Amino acid sequence: MTKQHKNFPQPQEWKSSEVEHIKINSNFLRGTIEESLKDSITGALRPDDAQLLKFHGSYQQTDRDYDDERKQQKLEPLYSFLIRVRVPAGVTTSEQWVALDDLSIKYGNNTMKLTTRQAFQLHGVIKSNFRSTIQGMNAVLLDSIATAGDVNRNVMSTSNESLSPVVGEVAEFASRISNHLLPKTNAYHEIWLNKELLKNGEVEEEPIYGKTYLPRKFKVAIAVPPYNDIDVYSNDIGLIAIVDKGQLQGYNVLVGGGLGKTYGVQETYPRLGDLIGYVSKNNALQVVEEIVKVQRDYGNRENRKLSRLKYTVDRMGVEGFVNVLEDRLGFELEASKPFEFTSNGDVFGWKKAASGRWFLGLYIEHGRVKNTDSYQLKTALRELADLHICDFRLTGNQGLVLGNITEANKVVVQALFEKYKLIDAAKISGIRRHAIACVALNTCVMAFAESERYLPSLVVKVEALLDKYGLREDEILIRMTGCPNGCGRPFLGEIGLVGRASLGASFAGDRLNTLYKEMLSEIEILENLDPLFAQYSKERQKSEKFGDFIVRKNIVAPQKNIFILK
């Protein structure tokens, strides 16, 4: 039991923000979404319903490329919806891939986006097709429940089983967490599935979340060392698998990670999770649930910019947070176990798992699955899915792993790979292999700059600089987002671009980068990188990564390292 002398912070009384009132009055996330969907005069939902829609896994968007033109024509913006698919650990079947591909063609913009949370996004779905799209996902046992909104979102974990014998067990636990933390309201099934899955009548309480759910979004991820391919430190809860002699023993627990910030609001900041101890695998789900409940009870419900768990932890103090957590658990966390991360990038190419099955890591530029005149990626993956000889595993870096391939079918997959001339990650530059870009313009309502549409062309110019100094093969993390919300995890890039340039994150994902220069044009970005690459090529130590070099040479000061409580 916990020690009696511990001091326990008390929850504060918060004034309720506007979103809190929307949740309170929503009848457990129903709102008037049904009525909004029936309104054929507009392509949009009512404002309160657009907020509630996030809990159902969707964001209302406009095509911002046409905003000015439509305004001049006195037309409303060109509204559509992004629908995000819940995929714990990123694992889907070939049947599910086929279904999503069909939906993207029939109702979307004929592309699929693989996100940095190991989920799918379908873009361009109009209101009249919304329900049909959700029902098409449901037909193959997929849903969009809780992929957005003030609840736990898609649970991530290392998905490539060739990397460790415990990856499959960890992925199963990610799915357990996801299902355990789902909202219990029947609103999703009533609105989108015509109540067809209801068996026990309407649920009018939320045992974990309560009537107002969480103060803000919540993210959980599990990493399997030495691979930190899901950036475990950037999550509200990060679990680090501890393995002994090939057997999963339990998890080191991180709390309080989160990368979003608001420029001009100094009280907001990116933050890495604190390592607070270790828990056996049998008690891990209880720990996760109680951390969520502490955030439910102590989180800021007045100012949404300060409502993530990271601010709760800092306000309570790490020790105070752990005191409350352990009091609720009825036991103390153990001291954290040793571990080491070497990379937060993906592993590409063919790798064989302990099961004897093969796994193929594919490079998907910024996670966008589409066809172009010169590159038929979407067609290639659909042809493969139609064969039903592998599963499809999304990574936390917008990549894709083709998994569970037999020795005989490996030949088939390789032949298709060569037929469509799919990109071989070994033959592209190190910086391009690990580049990440969020969607940004033209659809994200938060974006103030380009990202996905622009970064590929910038990388070409950066590669020219790297070639000058013999650095083309060096793996350097470059990440770009169109706003500081952090969807592409730019603050963990060795080079992070969010309208301003930051440098010096670690390649293992355990150190944030530091602001280097503000508001740089493309020319200025290249002019600043050129001498840094020159210096790196001449003065780096053996095996030293670019971010570590930047910090060692005092080009930027290092950001706060991980705090270890136990």
C-alpha cells in the first residue's frame, strides 16, 4: 500500500469552457448531429455538432484553395469531412485494406493518408456520403470511434513483428487498451449504424470518462526497445516494453508527453513524458486507466490550451501526480528498468520474424497512398491486397509494413514490388527516408503554411546540399508541419520546420529540438543548413547523429532531458 505520509494535491474547481458546455448538453455525444446531417441547404454541420463530430472520428474541413473564389461568388466554403479510422497498433487485414481503398474511390478523394498515429484518414467525404462511408468501414469490422475528441485516441505500438518476439503481444495489448478506453455511449451506433449493433439498450453513463469526458485529447503508445518508432515520449502515456530472454515482463511508464503549443502563448510548450516507474504486464491496464482518471479529475477544463495531461503533471508536480496515482492504484510502481533506444525511424526492407513469416517495410512518402502519372502506388497496393497473402501494418512514421508473408508468397510480393517499381528505401537519401509532413494546406483548418505538398520539393534541394558534403546516406530526421499543434511531431526532428526552424532533437526521440531561426524563407533555410552540413561532415565524431552534433557544438542549447522519478 502507499505510504501514509504522502501529500495529495486536490482537484481544482474550474470554470467550464464553451466546449465543456457542449459536451454537458450533448446527451452523451449525440447533440443534434442527426438533424445536421439531414439539412441539405448546407454542406456543413451546426457548430456544436461539428465539435461533437470529433468524438465520432471526423473533422469538418473546407478546401482552402477555393475559399476566396467561393467567397467572391457568394457561395459557402467547399465543405467536406476527414474521417479517421481506428486501427490499434496499425494492424489491418487485406480485406480491410480493400474496403478502405473502395471507400476512398467511391466517397473520398481517391487517396488514403497513413497518419503519424498509425491510423487511416479518408479525405473529401461530403455530408451526404458520411453515413455510407462509416457503414462501409463497419462492414469489415472497422470504425472511427474516438479517433478524435476529448477521449483516448488510437493506441500505437511497434507493429513490425520481425523486430522483436514480443511485438505481437504488445500489439494485442494496444488493442485491449483501445477497446477498454472506448466511450460507452451508444451514440455512434445510433447515428451511423442505425442501432444495428445495439443489444443492451441505451447506455447513459461513462464509467471511465464521466459525462464531460476528458479535458482534452489523450494519447497512449507502446514502444519496444531499441526501436522508438512511435515516439513514445510524445504521448500522454508512454509504455516502454521490458523484455527478458525473449519474454515480455512489463512496462516502464511515462506520463505527460505532448508536442502541441500555441505561438504567442508562452504558457504552452512541447513536453516529453516523465519516466515514473515500472509495472508488470498484469497490472499495466489498471495503471493506464487510473492515469486517465487522474487527468479526468485534475485536468484544466477552463482553458483548452492548457488542458493536456502535460500541464496537469506540471501543475501537480511529478511527485504529486504519482502520489495521487498510487493512492488510487493501492500499490506503488516499481523502480524503472534499464532500456535503450537507438532510433525513432522505421526499419525498411525484408526482415524475418521468429515465427518464420516475412515482413516488408515500405517507404510511403508522407503517408499519402495515391496514384500519379509516374507512380502507381495505390494500384500496386490494391493488387497486392486482392491476393490476400499478407496483412497491412501502419507505422508511426507514415510508413507501411506488409506482414505475415510466407516463404512462398514472398516471391509473389517481391515480383509485384518490382512490377510497379515501388520505391526501395535503401536507394533514397537518408533524410528522405525519415521525413514526415502533416496534411496542412489545403484541407486542415489549423494550418497556416504548407507541409505535405511542399516538403518533397524542399528535400530535393536539401539533398543537393548533402551531396556536396558526402552526406546523402546519413539518416537525418527532418519534419515539417503547417502549424505548431505537432501532428507531424516536428519538435522531435533533428531539423524541425514549423514556420520557424528548430534543431538538435535526438535520433532516438528522447530530446526535443531548440528554436534556431525564426520565419525563414526557402532560400534562408538552405543558406542556414549549408554551413551546418559542411561543419558536420568535417567535425562529427564516429557514428554521431546530426542532432547530437548540433548540441555538442553548442549551435543550440539542449532541451530538457527525460526526468526519471524512480
